[in-house]
Amino acid sequence: MRYVLAVAQRAGARTKLISGSSLQLPLYQPDNPERTDGARDLVAELALADGIILGSPGYHGSISGLVKNALDYAEDLRTDVRPYFSGRAVGCIATAGGWLGAVNTLGALRDIVHALRGWPTPLGAAINSAEKVFDEEGTCQVPRVAQMLDLIAGEVISFARPK
């Protein structure tokens, strides 16, 4: 995620990484209007975004519970001027310790984006984390992966820019 957001930032996009502890939110409860500061911040950032890049590790062949719970909070955008991810390009990146898990997780992310009325970019990335893809500084060691992530950033930006 850091890599693809850096590419988008170099291309002129305003980016914000929401990951790790920022995604440790209470279990989403649609009938409970109480929200933590973290949940309100997540929903506010999603509402402001003209393009979104989602990433998830693959756990047991699908997205992580942490990412799924965070995406459930997009339900709070149902009455927004732009409900859910409506009209927004969404890049999807999945990593897993094998190709099967990575590809399945990517498919799950794309399905969720469709359900949230977003437009998954034509290219998504399934990354096999069993291979050494990034070094300690975050430099991509696999040219094909770097090319895919560069293209995803470019697609999100080009679809998000007013024509």
C-alpha cells in the first residue's frame, strides 16, 4: 500500500494511508449510531475520496476480518450525496502466501467494490507474498509487481480526475 500510494502522490494525488491500528475498529453494528473517532475518521476520508485503493492480506482464501469490518463502515455513507463508493474508481490489491489465496482475495475485494457501487479499476494486483517482493525500505524487488502497482495508481488517478 505504501508503494502504490507513493506512486499516486508523485503523480499529484493527495493520499492518506489508513492501516494497521487505525483499522482496529469496534465490530460494525448498523443499528448502533455510536462511532469511535477512528470510525468517524475512516468514513469521513471515504466520503472525501475521489479514488480509493484497497488492500488486504488473504486469510484462508479471502480478505482479512479487519479489512472487512472497516469496509462495513462504508454503510454509513448510504445516505451521502455520493453513496458508498458511487462514481469512484477503486484499485484493489491482495497479498497472500500463495497465488490461490492472493487471487481469491483479489476477487473478493472486487466483488465488495461492486456491491458498494464503486468501479474496480481494470487492473488489480494479486501478490504472492511467499516470494520476497519488497525490501526493508519498501522498494519493490519484482519488476512485474512494480509495473502492476504503478498502473493501478495511474488508473485510479485518471478515472478520478475531472474530464
